[in-house]
Amino acid sequence: MKYSLRYLFIMAVAAMCSLHCYADEATPNDTVYFYDTWQQLFDHDPMGFSVTPPLYALTPYEVYFDTGDYDLDEMMLRNHLAMSLGDSIMLMSSQYLKKNFKGDAKNLEGFVPVYFNEKTAFLTFQSTSLRDILFGKSLNDEETKYTVEFYYIDFVKHEVRKVTPSYLSELLEDYHDLQMRYEGMKDYKKQYIIQDYFYKYVDRATRDFMRPYILDLVENISVE
């Protein structure tokens, strides 16, 4: 890839925050492209598109269609693996993830930002769920509004896992030097440390010639 996933994450979050500013209008002026397979994602070859689609961003990390027809909105979420807004934001269907991956995929809702290269893929989601928003927490709270969590897609085990301190240590077992450095950090449970070492893991895994390519692991995974 020309750019690292760290760079793409920073740029996409900025774009997602811009989308969230249009949530009240529910119609960002952009073109949405739809993808039904991972091959289409890697080839940048969408199966279809929609101009000026009616979208609603509950948060920058949870996006829905808002056509006014609930069944149609659910069908869009159910029938597509992913969509992209222009060429800067890639969002994956939480329904696809829940159907094909065990683990923490159940925590995700709507279309969720996804970042991937040939060997690794992860998602971002807000730390506060819609349930928390409805029953106590508010998106006006600064910690709630800006805290983002990472979810790693493990194509070998067919699971999505939230990147917690314990899971990050598990991931880093393949790269013992990184694991020792991470576990030796005083603030290893702080989110900024988790983020830093998770990116170190992604960079190392991407360069690891022993790791399989995503496309070699997803031939039997589809939206159908």
C-alpha cells in the first residue's frame, strides 16, 4: 500500500467527523459505492453505486441508511459487505461481520469504518454503544464522544476481537520483542499506548512474509 494504515486511519477519522456534521441533514453530498466481496474491495471494483444517498451518522463510527423505509435500510445493511463514501471512507456492514465472525462482532452496529491491507484488517467503533446513549451516557460527554476502540478481524479463527490490553498481548505473542516492550510499559492499559502498539503490530504483521493474505482466507465468506 502507498500509505500506512495509521495514516489512512487519521485521514478517514477526519472525514468521518465531517460526515457526522451532516447527520441532521441525513444526505451528505457524496457518492456511495457498494461492495459484495473482498476481491471487489481490493480491486476497488464496486458492484454498484448511489449518488447523494440518504445517510445518517449516529456517531462518526456508526452509519446507517435513512430512506424512511426501515425494511429498505435493513436490506442495504444486510445485502452488502461494505460501502465507501467517495474514495476516502470505507465502511463495513456489521450484519456481515456478525454473520461470519464470532467474538466481539456482536458489539458493532450499522456500517463501521474498516481499514485493511493485503494481510491485516481492523475496525473502529465508539466505546459507548447506542444502549449506553439511551440509558445514561450522552454523546455530549467529551470522553464518550471522542474515545475510539479498535476491533481486529482474525480471518484464521473467524473472529472479531476488541483490542484490549490482554488481547493485544495475545496478538504480540508472534513478535516477542514487541510483546515484551508493550508489557513493560507503565501505562500499558491506557488507550494511547494500546493504539501505538497495535499499529506496531499491524506494521510488523504486514511485513511478515509468513502471514497469509486475506484473499486466501475469505473465499468462502460472503454476504449471502
